[in-house]
Amino acid sequence: MNKTLKRIIKFTLFITILFISFIANEFYKTFFTVNTKFTSKTFSLYIKPNTDFNLLIIQLDSLLKSTHYFKIAAKKKGYDSRVKSGLFLIPKDINNNEIINILRSKSEPVTVIFNNHERLENLAGRVSKQIYLDSLTLVNAFYNYDFLTIKGFNPKNAISMYLPNSYQFFWDTSVKNFQDKMWESYNSFWNKERLDKAKNIGLSPIEVSTLASIVQRETFQKDERPRIAGVYLNRIKKRMRLQADPTVIYAIKDINGDFNTKIRRVLYKDLKIKSPYNTYRNMGLPPGPITMPDIDAIESVLNPEKHSYLYFVADPQNKGYHLFAKNLREHNRNKKKYIKWINRKKVFR
């Protein structure tokens, strides 16, 4: 073998080794070199539905050391044509291969929490801050005629379907999935035992929630709720008007169309307001809950304290609690104490 041929072979071998080394190095850089540049332990990446790959790259620009190598890795793994929406937790100091595996299959659930909202509009606003659903879409779904009809609700009582609690959802869940889960939770809550208890006090589940909403507004003291529930159930049995101040407050807000109004005192003139929610004028329960009752308030109605009380008024000496009476004479005596106290405090509205 002549020297020229040897040189050619050595040069070719050298070039081949260089090329293989370059390819191996690029492969390693593309898939296995750390490619995150944020300093926190993890980064919460929210990818909106219908986000295409180019938009995702723009979103990732501030998180990655090299979007160039990420794009190559994504195309090699077929992720560029199958971008998924959701919430993804990206740990720091990981490579493109690991990032793409997370983005492919590890969408994280979020905990959605809501409590005692007065209206479905308020509920929609609260939920829309926690998952990727705008409040208008939620409101339209909440009031959807077909949905309400099928489930046995109407616009006045539909809020009773949503039980205050914490729920797990994927961040990009659909409005249908959200309502389906709420309906499933509602039916799970209203098991045979609770349905039997509701039947024993002569109320439907919706009526229980409606009365519970009044109890909820009357007191935040959980240990007193069964006693207050017992008062209202006693009045219902005797065919007495409920005469619940919280329903009057709700009626004022409903008529004025302003649910941000703060009303600390119900005046005598308010008791004459013409509204289906005014239980001083109307017999029985209002057409629906005046707030979203929590589970404790519902349980208080289902498990009321057995007693003979028919009246109660705020106790000036024991903040948050009430004075109870079995007859009007006792009640008027308690009421005088309360009025004297509230006037002294100069609470006029």
C-alpha cells in the first residue's frame, strides 16, 4: 500500500471520527444536556388549549437555555405536532428528553376551592381564577335551560347543586367535565341516609339547601346551627312565616341588583318589601338558597336540635350567638335588649 493511499485512509478515518463525534455531541446536547435556566426548584408551566408548537417555543424562551436544541428534540420525538394543554411542573436542571416526557404525559391536577357564594355568577368568578375557564362560559353553562331541566333544577335554586368543598381538576378541564363532577359530587353527598333524613323533616334536598342557606347566614357559630335549624323547622310545622332577616337582606340586594351592598341592620320598612325572598311577607321557604350553604349548615338542617323554641335574636352579651324564646312574650323581652344594644352602637344600616 503506497503512502498516498495510507494518508487518504487516515484522513478519511479522521474525518469519520470527527463526524461521529460531532453527531454524538449534538445528540447529547439535544437530548441529555441540562436545558433549564430558571433558579427555582420547579416552574409551573401553563399551556393553554389550542397552543401550537411555535407559540409554545415563545413561551419557553425565558425558561430554556436553548430553544434551538429543544425544537430539534421535540421534532425527533414527534412532540412538535402533538402539543398538549394543561399545567406542567418543570423541575430545574433537567434535559430536553425529560422536559418533553413531562409535557407529553404529566399534566398536573389543581385543587379548586369555593365556599359560600350568593349567586352562580360569584361562583363562576371564583372558579375561573383557578382553572382555564372564563366566567362567562361558566355562567352560561350554569344557567343552561336543558342542563337545569334534566337535573331537576331551575335558575333560582341551581346553586344548591354546587357544594362548597375542594375538588381536583386538570387546569384545562372543560366546562362539561366541571359540571359533570359537580353533579357526581352532589349525588354522592345526597346518599340514602341523607335523603331519608330530608324526608323525615318533610323537605326535598333543594329545600334542605335553601333552609341551610338561611341558617348559614344567621350564624357562623357551628355549634348553634342545629338549634337555629330547629327553630325554623318548628315554625314550618306550625305554618308560621320564617321571618328570617337574611332573606330580607337578599331581597334588597336582588331588587337593587347590587350584591356588593353591605347591610348590617334590617329596618321595619324593609319587612314590607315585595319579593319572593321576603319571608316576613311570604309563607314557607324562598324560591332557592340565598347563599351557597356549606356542608355543616346542611347537616344542621338534617340533624336539627329538638326543642320548643320559635324565636331568636342576637345576644348582645355573647357575640355571634343568640337568645332563644318559646313564645312571643319571651322573644319581645330579648328583642328589647338587642334593640337597645344596636341603637347604642349606632348601627342604622
